[in-house]
Amino acid sequence: MIRDLDSTNGTWFEGSLVSEVRLGPGATLKLVRTALRIEPEAEPLDLPPSQSRRFGELVGESLAMREVFAVLERVAATEVTVLVEGETGTGKELVARPLHEASARRGGPVVAVDCGALPEALLDSELFGHVKGAFTGAAAPRAGLLARADGGTIFLDELGRIPTSVQARLLRVLEERVVRPLGADRERAVDVRVIAASRDDLDAEVAAGRFRADLLYRLGVVRVRLPPVRARREDLPALVAELLRRRGLAEGKPRGPGLDRLHAHGWPGNVRELRNVLDRAIALAPGAARFEDLTIRIDGNLATLDDPLGVRDDLPYGAAREAVLHAFERRYVGAVLARAGGNLAAAARDAQVDRKHLRMLARRHGLVAGPAAPDDAGDGDE
Ligand SMILES: Nc1ncnc2c1ncn2[C@@H]1O[C@H](COP(=O)(O)OP(=O)(O)OP(=O)(O)O)[C@@H](O)[C@H]1O
Ligand SMILES: [Mg+2]
């Protein structure tokens, strides 16, 4: 409720002078030259936990996971934008597909984009497309992924890694529902539902000025946080059964000393680490049919190990090579820095590269503060 206390210039709402008015979300109030918009903070959806123990390929029996399932079930059939958050390996990539399948868009495409895997210029042309000759090497026109997702759903993975310039372009697409490919003189309408995922703390990224608040507000209409495995160890048997089933082993209730070992571990790499532990045990026990036939050994190196390389054979050679190098740099530099406790000099010694060079690489990937040097937009092989 807004009440004007006899102000000189008055309070304006929807073109009229008002003395008292009740405002709903999205309303804009004018006070002289200042416009105030009412934007409610997202309220936690208070739903009873789901009865279901699965959402698409995500499994979980814990209360925490069934609360997540309840929210996902509620929003699936709608047009609502969903932001999935959670630590590495918690299953964020499994959320978009079943949301799409349950919606009226199910006949349309689902297009996934790993926003962290590509350098800025490439990500831009991947998302928005380009016309022939828009830049050197653009020998043919390319429809952007947003245009390809028309009528369907786009999954923006690693949202927190989108460079600021691309964030601004993306916001326009979401606000106006049009895309303009690089070099094009016309925009075209797109009709997409957005599902986004991030392992970064986006509120902290906004506070640090690296992520646009208005974009987070747009994308975070519904925010779902996938809990880490250590907070829901009671899910371990169901997770083991599901992962073994995917590998063609019998999925009966796992038990025995192997299960005790799983329960005792902290799972920094969450379900991905569990998958890696099981995959290694399976590889070392040919002919194993059940969980009890496996020897469970836990090794910290398996925590976040993912599929190697992730080569993009849908890109031209130069761009595909650049994407792999970009991902390699981020992973490598991130790892040596972490091992050295963030000490650049020590990390440079371990990596046997010049400290300045390492700092430049670290900046390029936002791993240390400070702008990337102007010559950083290079091809990653200097
Ligand atoms: N609740 C779950 N039930 C079954 N499988 C799961 C579950 N959570 C994760 N997985 C499996 O664990 C692996 C890692 O999951 P995913 O790739 O979705 O992680 P992520 O959250 O995207 O992590 P990152 O932030 O590192 O990208 C995949 O093989 C996925 O199938
Ligand atoms: Mg992921």
C-alpha cells in the first residue's frame, strides 16, 4: 500500500495521480523523475515432499530430494524459467530434459549449451548465430542455438561462466524474445523456455559485480538447489542401484562392507564421484553381477573426473580445437592454483610456467581478480 503524504509533485501510477494505491508485483510507480518497480523476492515454494523417488533420471529417497522433486513436478508443465543450483556432480544436467518432456513444448527441440566451455566470441556466435562473412572464418551462415531451440527449451549450463557482454545480449533476448545473429540487420522472433544451471554461487557473483542482477532476476523465477550427497547419505543405496543398473548390473539393494565404506566417505564430487568409484570397481571385477561382487576403493582423484576432452565435432576444426584448449586451461590452471592454496608463484613453479603467464591464464578464466590482459583473447596456445 502506497500513500502520498501531500507531496509537491505527487505520486503517479499508470498515468494517473494517486493519493493511495495498493500495488501488485511488477507495478511501476513514478515520483518526479524516479521510477520504482515492485519486484517481489522469490518466495520458497512450500510444497509437501513428492511421493515419487525419481524425476527423469534423477533418483533419491531422502526428504531433501523429494522436496526438490515436488518443486520440479509442480513447475514441469508450465512455461516457467527454472534455475538449478548445486555443487559439482549433483545432477544438474539431468533436470532440463524431464522438465521439457512434461511441458507443452515436448514436441520441440531441447538444446543444451555449456556456457563455460567456449571463449567469449565463440559462445556469442554459438548462441546468437552469425551471417556469412560476419568475421574472418565465418564462411557460412550459422543459426544460433537460441534460434534452433525455437518452439522448445534451451538449457544454459554453467550459467555463472557467461561473460558480461554475452549476459547483456542474452538479457535482451529474454526480454524481447528476439535474436539478432552477428552481422545480421534483422532480428527474428524466438519462442524458447529457458532452464539454466550453475555450480557457482550466483548471488555472490552478482555481489562481486560479475553477474548481472537483472539477468539473475529473469532466470531465477524458480530456483532449485540440488543437495550434496553428504547431506543425504540415505540416498546412497538408491543411487548405487541406479548407477549399477545403467551399467547393466543387477540393481538389488546394495549391502555389506562396500556400502559401509560408501557411507563413511564425504563425497566432495557427489554423484559423479560415486559413479567414478563404481565404474572403477566394475572395471577391476570383470564378470561381477551384483554390488557385493565389487571391491569398493575410494580415491580422492576420482572426485570430479569427467569424460575426457568433450570434443565438439559439430564445430569447425579451429573452433573445436579452441574449445578444448579453453576447457583444458580452465581445468588445469584451476587445479594447480587450488593445490597451491591460491599462491600464484607456487602454482607457476609446479606447472613449470612463467608466473606472469600463469596469472594471465588465471585471469582469463576468472580464477584470480583483475581484468584479463588485452592480448588475452588469443587462441590459447601461446
Ligand atoms: N540424483 C541422481 N540420480 C542418478 N544419477 C545422478 C544423480 N545425480 C547425478 N547423477 C549422475 O551423476 C553424474 C554427474 O551428474 P551431472 O553431470 O548432472 O552433474 P552436474 O551437477 O552437472 O555437475 P557439474 O557442476 O560438475 O557440471 C551423471 O552421470 C549423472 O547421471
Ligand atoms: Mg554439469
